[in-house]
Amino acid sequence: MNTKELIVGTANKQLIERGYNAFSYKAISEEIGIKTSSIHYYFPTKTDLGISIVQSHSKALADTIEKTKDKNALEKLNKLFLYYKRLVQDDKVCIVSALTSDINTLEEPLRIELIKFSNEVIAWTASILEEGHSQNTIKVMTDVPLKAKMIIANLMALIQITRIEKSKESFDQMTGLILAELTIN
């Protein structure tokens, strides 16, 4: 891992743990043992770093889509749910939730990158639903993109609820209900 990747990874971790407005170049530099000027070399502004963080999530999503392209719709849906379950297990939130809490203070280029990534997640979810319908494993829906958005919103909210309740079991129960509602028995 090169310095730039180390900065992005560390910043991502701090952002998810503390929120966008609570992480700093100073905290990143202290954690990885470099000068803040080294961070500024790669990322002149915090917005530049935030954009790189979101882009790293976008790349990870693209990698997941590629790795699961030969899987059936239910396997893809389970992979999507597994991503959120791992966040619950690690007591973290997704990047969209982490940045959305500070949405009113984000600069426009970062907000645009966040919307783009969010739309990528929703589009992939919608494609899974459509594929599942064609495979006769997922029920027909009148508005697939809206249903996809609702599923992602539910998963994001479930993460927050499990953090509040300190009960990771409720996540499995709720995702089980979502799957039961979507799938053809």
C-alpha cells in the first residue's frame, strides 16, 4: 500500500468512526506517522480527500459487481446484505450515512460524488431486483428503482438502530423480513 492509499484508508476509517467534520489531517498524520504537509501534497483540501474516499468505495462496489456478475440474483442480494451486516459487526456505518450527517457543510464537489456513489448502489440493487424477477426468484414490483432505494434506506437505518440498541441480532431479523417480502417462495 502506497502513502496515498494509506492516507485514504486511514481517513476513511476516521470518517466512518467520527464523521466528516470531526476528522482532521492532524489526526490522520498522527495515526500513520507522517507530516500533515505530506497529506496536503496528495490532497490539497479536505474535500479532495473526501472525494477520494468516496471514489474508493465506488471502486470497491464496481469490484463487487464484477466478482458477482455470474451469481444469481439472490446470491447478489445476499452479498449486498452481507456488506451492511459486516458494518454492523464492526460497529461502523456506511460511507453514505457517515457523510450524510454532515451534508449541510460538505462542499458541492464532494456532495456530487456522494450522490453519484449512492445512485450506483441503488442502481445495482435495482438491477438485482430486475434480474431476480426474470429468474422468478424475486417478486414483481411496480417501481423497481424506488424499491431499491427503499431497501438501501432500510439497511442504512438498520445499522443506526442496531448501534443505538447495541443489539446486532435485530439486523439479521430485519433483513430476514426484507428478504421474505422480496422473494418468491
